[in-house]
Amino acid sequence: MNDKRFYVYIYLDPRRQGPYIYNDGKEKFIFEEAPFYVGKGVADRMYHHLTDNPLDRNNLKKNKIKKIKQCGLEPKIIKLKQKLTDEEAKLLEKRLIRLIGRQNLNRGPLTNLTNGGDGTYGYKPSESAKKNWRKSIKKHYSIEKNRKKIGFLSTKEGMISKYGIEEGTQKYNERIKKMSKSVRQAYKNKNLCKRCANAGVKNGMHGITPPTAKQVKVGDKLFSSIEQASRELVIPYTTLSYRLKSKNFIDYVLI
């Protein structure tokens, strides 16, 4: 009997509102926010990316999740299909990654580092592999512990705890004075997401559509230029241009 415990899930970026429409001729996928990671798994696998795993080498994905959280948000996670066999889940995962496109190949917004279908289900690590993993985890948390300690000592409370109220306050104020105005504001207000608040404002063409720009239609959404579509859909300009010229992407139209 086939084991149908598997499912395919996708992570969405709540900062990038859609809709985002992908159609490979077989099926249409519509997302309300920008997709940035596709995976397969069983049980609670879809939530594992939200925790700090020292064995996870995908820094693209980890940085994306970190930036979303810095804006006071959480990634949106949805199950696309459930009750699949391992093979069915692998095929759907590979199909979605190919359709949406990987960021590290300049073909789309996904932070996946592979083409999919390479899960570790059924894999039994050797004793030497287990030993190396334990060493890696121990080293990681040792570094993190020191990093947090150093971070605390750079705060006002940390300096006061180390030098006393008078000297600690003086050292903290001297540290603040050496910072630029923007860095000082961000340092005092750690909930401030500078990148989200100021993105594009310093650009002289911010908010201005070039007179030669052509309109782009992706699904039901209309954009004033390829540049705007590329920015809002989080798709590289070259990838978007390819999709507009290709007959395989019928939802991408240059007007």
C-alpha cells in the first residue's frame, strides 16, 4: 500500500501583495502574496524553517524569513496539496520550482537552492555523520551564546551592568554620538525596518514611469512598465522579459 502522508507546501512573503499567477498549461496556481520557498514533507515539516537550525545552509531562505520578521510580520505558509505519495510530492515540488523559478539562477523569486525532489525521507545517517552533526550543533549554539552576550553588553542596560550606572550611561551616550543620525534612530528603535520604510525613496526616478515604458499584464494584474512588474512581482527583469517573449507563459503579456 502506498504511503500517502506527504504534502507540498509553499512560503509566501506578506510584504509583497499579489496576486501572483503561474500557469504551466496543466494547472494554474494563484497566490495572494509573493512565493519564496517550495518544499515537501510530512507532519510538521513545513514549520521547521521558522526555527534556527545550524544544519540548514540555505542562507537565502533564512535571510528572507529574518527580514520579514524584522518588519513585524510572519511568513505565510500554505499546503498546496496533501495525501500524496513520496514520489508524487517530489514531482509536484520539482514542477513548482521549475515553474516559479529560483532566485540563485535569476529565474524567479524562490530561495530554493536545488530543483527539488531531493528530500531526506528514508535516509539513515551513519554514526560518523551523527557525530559530526552533534559537533556542528554544539559549536553553533556556543557561538550564538557569545554573540548574544556581546550584543547585550553593547546596550545601555549591558553597559550599566558592567561599568555601573554613571560610567555605563556615559559610555553608552558616547557610543550613540559616534553613530550617524539614521543608524542612531534605528539603534534606539529596534522595531524600525529601515529597508521597508525607505525602499526606493532615494532614487530620483522613484514613483516616475519612463515615457517609453510598455504596460505589462500578468494574469489579471496590470503594470505600467516591465520595471514595475519586476519590482512588485519580485521577479528579475531578465526573467520577466523572457516570460513575456515565451509562448509557454500565456499569462504574461506585453501591451
